[in-house]
Amino acid sequence: MPTYEATPRFTADHQRLTPEQRRRFRQAVTVFVDDLRAGAFRTGLRVKGVRRAPGVFELTWDGNGRATWSYGRPIVPGEQHIVWRRVGTHDILTGP
């Protein structure tokens, strides 16, 4: 099972989401974790690198829902560690 941590900015962003947005994000994270284990992200998540932010990635969890993340140092040998950076609408991409 991949491990994760959330930046304080992510936590603040997450608290501002509506209950429906939180639900949709959780659904996307379930798919994200499955894909992370499989070694390839499905097209529907639209995972891609964030321009001008090397090592930071974006995933789409709803029409306008975005989350940014990066890989962190593994905590459990052989498992990916994810650092959640931002979550919200497309506007979060101004400062991943």
C-alpha cells in the first residue's frame, strides 16, 4: 500500500472543498492508488507534469477538480510515497 503525506497547504485546500468535491476526490484517489500499484495511470485521471515545477504532477479528479502531488522518499521499502501538495479547482495550478 503506498504511503502519503499532505502539505499544510493541501490540508487547508481540502478543508475548503465542498462535501461533494471531497467525495469525488476520494473516488479519484482510489483509482490513483490502483494505478500507482499497477505502474501506469489510466487516461481518465489525466496525470501529467506541471509546467515550470519539475517533479510535481497534476491529476484531474473532476471536470474542474485538480490535485498536485510529487513522489517523496519511500517510507516503506518497495512502496511509493506520495506528497499531496494542492487540491481544488484549476486555479490551484498557479502555485503547485
